[in-house]
Amino acid sequence: MKTEEAKKNIQETLSKLESFNRDSDPVFSSLLQVLSSLIIVIISAFETLQTSFNQLQKNHSELNKSFKQLTKINQKLEKQLAEKNFTTKSLSAKAYGNSKNERNTSDKNREEDRSEKEKNEKARRATKGRESNVTTRIEQVYIDYNGNELSESQAKELNGTIFTNEKGQRLRYSGFLRSSEKDEIIVEKVTKQYFKATFEIVDENGVVIPGETIPLPSSPNADFLSKTRMSILALVFVVSEWIMMKVPLNRISMNLESYGMGFTRQQLYSYTEIIGYLLKPVMEFLENYISNAKTIGFDETYWSCREKGRLKNQNIIDLDEDIVESPPGDSDKTKRKEQKSVSKTLRSYIFGIITEKVAIYQHSLVRDAELPIQLLIDNSAESNAFLMSDAFYKFFKKWTDEKGITLKDGTSVLLIHGLCWVHVKRYFVSVVNFATDKNGNVIKSYSKQGWDADIDFVKDIINQISGCFKKFNELTAICENDSTKDIVELKMTQLKPLVDKVFATGEAFKASHYDEQNKTWNCSERTKKAVNYLLNNKSGLEAFLSSPHGIMHNNRMEQSFRELNVLRNSMMANDTIHGAETLALYYSLYKTSQMNGLDFKYYLREVITTMMKHIDQIEFEKNEKGTIIGYRGHHIPNEVLESIAPWNLAKKFDSEKK
């Protein structure tokens, strides 16, 4: 009831009561007034209380609703946090802007207790191609009674002589006993002053014919970077320190300065770039061997160049421009991935192609899957060659379908593209590494979400994949020992059932953990990604079974990138895009020489010397000062380039060592 209505009713009641007050007693009237006021106050208070109560009920309903929403959010956050691993290291890395390694998880369940034979084999592979061509000499040092060092001639003169020591004893040198051997490394700068012979043309009587001249004789060493004091051996030292020892050029510059060789970092960058153009014919020759490859591995790693600009259609533009267009290609989503560009660092990529004989690396501003396939087209890849990569190169499918690819010479070839099984295993291993502690127990956050059974499934499928690798290695060894065996037939009969079982296990897990109607998964995000990666790439993962050259992994390519990652992390950037391209060239020569068991310093010295002998047959781009700024082509015979191929120089190097 409203307050006004209550007042009206009370007034009517008071009027009726007042009619009973025939004597008009003022006390009675006052009492009635007080009573009516009190009733009105009580009614008003009750109405206010009722309003507050209704409001509280409404607030409680909204609070209930908010609480339910918060509960759902909390459950969602708990699920997300169960996928995260916040450590002091990761938080500090994020705070200081440090990027993690792309491969931040490792298989902690791998076998550590290798046999002695396996350890020796690993050590042999690690040292392959690192034999040194440093000349050594042996010095014989003799020590006299007072500890002074003598030469061999001085020792012979001293032998048999008699002397008195500090105790008054007369002693005679009766000979010298062999004591110990010590190896020393003595580095010294040697300045060579070259003198070129001059000639005069004379007649039969020896009289000089005036006006007749001939050019001075050429020499690779004397004419190398003729306007500088840089020698071939000095540049070989710079490049080997840069590529092999991963020492930045500015630090190499400081090291050279300690030996009185004043080359600035900018000069070293300039010299290595110019010689990179000189070595282009060698790179083109090595690329030709892609045409003979049966198995080709592809991969890439990100790089960084200190270029103050942004990327637009593979070109560096001014920072003032706002629009940064995505690189051209079939999939903008994939091409735009990690395509970051800031004021000081431009994210770029180094692509690698590795075959049985050569390793080719190229620098690119964009993560473009078409770049490696263009190398195959330009170098006429062999029909039915097997291409191995990770899932990023699934775009190869359009070149490996029934139509094949059209090579530079117009012919069409059919290529087989397979995906790496190590990447599949890595997805599942990351689940185990994250979700279990050092004792192998499932962590609490996973158990709370009810994901304990996921770990059993993941461990099972890891063991199945390992079994596939084991069987593949067995079949490969059988075919290597017996050429009459058909590797494809063996893989189809013995290995394919194991591979099919892996996919069947993945399909069964998806069927029980994926709600098709609601499009939701009842498992951890990591497990979901691993299963999807396995099932979505089934055709590429099975491709190796039908190819005689098919392999299960891309380890050779992956391992070749480890040193590039060290170079990237130790140098942080390679100054310019041209510098990154130069580094990719030298790294190609380095890994190719290493693959063929050849010392890189020896190889680099030989190819530079040979190219200097044929420098007139190379066409360069030059600026107005005559400085080499680019490469156009060459006319060097293939016989010359074949003679300095790493596999041929390895034989020469071995014979020289003997």
C-alpha cells in the first residue's frame, strides 16, 4: 500500500473515531493524531524496507548470474593455465624481450647410456671434415744445469765439458735425457712485398725495340684485392673465424689489430662481399648438382638484419610509410606469420637445400615456400626426386601432383613430397616434457583437468613412432648390404602396417575426445595440436613409403641449421641484407666442404686462388670508382670448376697429407 493511500485511510478512521468523542476531549484528539502519525511512520518504514528487500533480491539474482559467469571464466582460465609453464627464466626472458629458441623443448626420454661403439662413431662424425692443413715443425730444446734453454748445436758443444757447481762438485755433461713434449701455437704477421718482373722486347742483336711493351705477369696472391693489404690467407682466416668459430667481424677486426693489421669492421664486410661475388661461379656450379639429387631436404630459419625500414613487396621502404603489404603468394596467413619489421631490425629468413653432395643456403626477405622450388626448376631437378621438409612446405603439393613441374628447359617432371616424422614426434614429446615432472608423474594442473589419460596415449604413440624409425633403419641397412632388395616393397610390407597403426591410434583418440557437434576437444591444447598435426598431414607423412628414395626424417637439414642459429644469436644481426646474403654464400661453401670431409680453410684458399686466376672470365658490376658491387655472369670452363669441387679437392687434400 502506498503511503498516501494509508494516510487517507487513517484520516477516515480518525474522523470516525472523532465522532465518538462527543465531549470533544482534546487529549483524546491529540492521542489519535499521535497514533495516526506513528502508524504512518511505521507504514512508510515498512514500504522503504520492502523496496530495499526487493532491490536486494534483484541484486542477488544479478550477483548469482555474475558468479556463474565468473565460475565459467575461472574454469576456462584454469584450463588455459594448465597449458602454460611460467618459470623465472621464461618470465625474465619475456620481461627483457629475449626470444626463445624455436625448438624450446627436447626429448628428455631419449636414451643416454649409449654403447662405446656408438660414442666413438658419434665422435668420428663430429670431427669429419675438420682435419687441419696447418703445417707443423718440431723443435728440439735442451736444458742445461742452470735451467737455460739451448739449441741442438749448443748442446753438442756442451756435452762432455766439466764444470764446478755451487756445492764445489765437479760435474761433466754426459748427455741429455728425453723429458717431455709441449705443443705451442705461435702466430705472427708476415708482410710479403711482391716484386713483378719487367721485360723489354729486343731484336736478334739484343737491341731494345722502342714502343713495344708487354703487361706485367699476373699472380693470384699479388693481385688479390690489389688496392688493399688484405691477402688470400688473411681473408681465409677472417672467413673461417667468422663462419666456423662464429666470431663477429667487429671482434675479428680487434683481433687483427693486435697483430698490427688495421682492418675495420666495415672493410671486412666490404672485402667478404666482394669476394662473395668472385665466388658466385662456384656457387652456381654447386647448384647444378641439384639436378642429380635423389633426396632433397628443405628447411628455413629466421634471420635479422639491421635495416631501418619496413618491408613492402620484398623491398625496403621508408619508415614514414604506414602500409606494409604482405608478401605475394598463395597463403597470406602463412606468409604473414612472424613478418615483423621494426625500426632497427628487419625479420628475414635463410632457406636451406641439402642433397647427397651439396648444401645451398639463400637469404630472403620473406618466408616464401616458392623460393626453394624455384631452385629445383632452374637447375632441372631429376624426375621422381624425393623432397623432404616440414609442414610449412605443404604448398609443394601443387608442384608434386599429377601434372608435375615444368623445368627451365621446358620438360616436365613429377616430384614426390614427404613430411618429416621427427616434427610429428616432437609435437607429442613436447606434451610429455611439459605435463610431467622429473619423476615422470603428471603435474597437478593436468590432473585437475582430467588429462592424465592423455599422457598414456601420448607415450604410446611416441613409442609407435620410434618403432617405425627403428624398422625404417633396419630396412635401409638391408638394402644397402644387398642391392637386389627392393626398398619400396620392403617398406610396403613391413613398415606400412606400423605407420597405419600410428594413424589409427590418432584417429581413435580424436573420435573419443572430439565433439563434432560442438567442435570442442576434451583434452589439452598441446595434445590437440599434436593429433591434428599427425592426422592433417597424413598424405605427406605416408609419401616416403612409395618412393625408393623416400626417408622418414629431415635430420641432416635440421642439424645443418644449428650453427646458423648460433651465428644468429651470437651476432644478433648481420648488419645489412647484402651481408646476410654473403654469409649464406660462405655458409653454403662451409657446409658443402664439411659434407665431403674437406677442411674448409683449405677449400676456401683453393677456390679463391682459382677464381683469381680466371677473374678476367667473370663479369662484375662496378661503380664509377671501379669497385665491384655485383655479379652478372662468367665464362669459366666447367672443367676448371669441377677441379675445385669439394669432392675432388678432398682427394687432393688427402694425397697432400700423405
